[in-house]
Amino acid sequence: MTTSENQYKQSNLAARLFELMKSLSEDEQRILLRVLEKRLSKGKRKHERESFFMVIDYSTEDRMYKDYIQNISAGGVFIET
């Protein structure tokens, strides 16, 4: 399939989607928008994670642990246990 044929099929697909969306009521459009936004955001992190390694000692209540940080982001760290 050539690039122009592929672009034509994609534009036809988009046009068909727009036509279907326009035929929905405003409430149905809002529901569809929420579903699509939720689906696209699944699995996405708020902050990018970077590989990072550091051995750490930490405690919870009355126990001590020694593990390591596996990765880090602006939102926190992942401690391998």
C-alpha cells in the first residue's frame, strides 16, 4: 500500500469517526470523551521514572530492613523488597 493510499484510508476513518460522533447526543459525546480519556491515561505515570540504584536501610514500626531503590521519579521511589 502506498503512502497516499494509507493517508486516504486514515482520513476516511477519521471522517467516519467524526460523523458517528456528531450523530451522538451531547450527553453521549461527554460519556464517550470520558471513556476515551480514561482508556488513554491507563498505565501512564504522572512522573517519568529514571533507573537508579542505591542500597538503603529503613524501618517500619519496630523492624529494620535493608533493600535497594530500583528507580526514582519526582513522585517517589520504588524500593525492591
